[in-house]
Amino acid sequence: MAKALKTGGEVDSFCTKCRMMLNHRIIALLDGKPVKVECSTCNSHHNYRAYPPGEAPRAATGTRSSAAARGPRPVRVSASSKLETERRDREVTWEKAIAGKGMSDFTRYDVSGRFDAGMLVHHAKFGDGVVTRVIDANKVEVLFKDDARTLAQGLT
């Protein structure tokens, strides 16, 4: 029979600082289970971890583990992969907008010019782009291959 756990008692836990399963002192319990522990080796305080990272808990025979009961874990998407996806989508949109267009279809960008949504422009620094929206009388948003930029218009 397992010994009842109590605050101040000892339990084996994975230490996040030592990176090993070690003896820990229980700092906090919740519903009879350790929540916060202190490593007896390095004295660091951290959440209780019954298993090292990557090891699955051993489920009792005939019962489903709580992780299995919850279903599959949602896929985490890192910020860098989100940015990469946004960049790729922006590039595809740009390619579709200028596909099959000749140089004569592009209007040379000039701050004194007036532009409408959908117009193709050629900027001396940023290259070919498409006007995605007119922000106001003096600003337009233009999608270039690398990024969308706000440009001036109608200035004399």
C-alpha cells in the first residue's frame, strides 16, 4: 500500500535544474497530489513532474490514461512557422496578381500619381507590386513580393 503524501514529505520528481529524477520535498499539494516541490539536491523550486520529459506515464491495466481520454494533443505552431506561412501566402497572392502581365501593364510609381485598388505599379526600389487597397486620399497599400507597404499618393 502506498504511503499517503503530505506537505513537507518526500517524493521522487524530475528536477528541471539537475535534469534527473531525484528526491524532492513537497511544498504544495492539490487533491492529495504534489503540485510544487523543492529539490533535495539543488534546492530549486519547481512544479512536480512524476516522469522525465519524453517518458509516458504507465497506465493501469484496463483503464485509459487521462491523456488518452482527452484525445490527441493539438498541434503547436511556432511563431517562425506562422511567419513563414504568412510570407508564403503573401508571395502566392503577389504572383497571382502579376502573372502573365507585361511591363506595359505596370504604372511607374510616383508620389504625385493616383492609384486604385488592383492597379499594377513598378517601384524603383521595391520592384513590381499590386495596389491592395486605398487607405485614404494620400495613402495606398501596395503588395510587393517581399512585403506589403504603405505608399504616398496624390502629393504635389
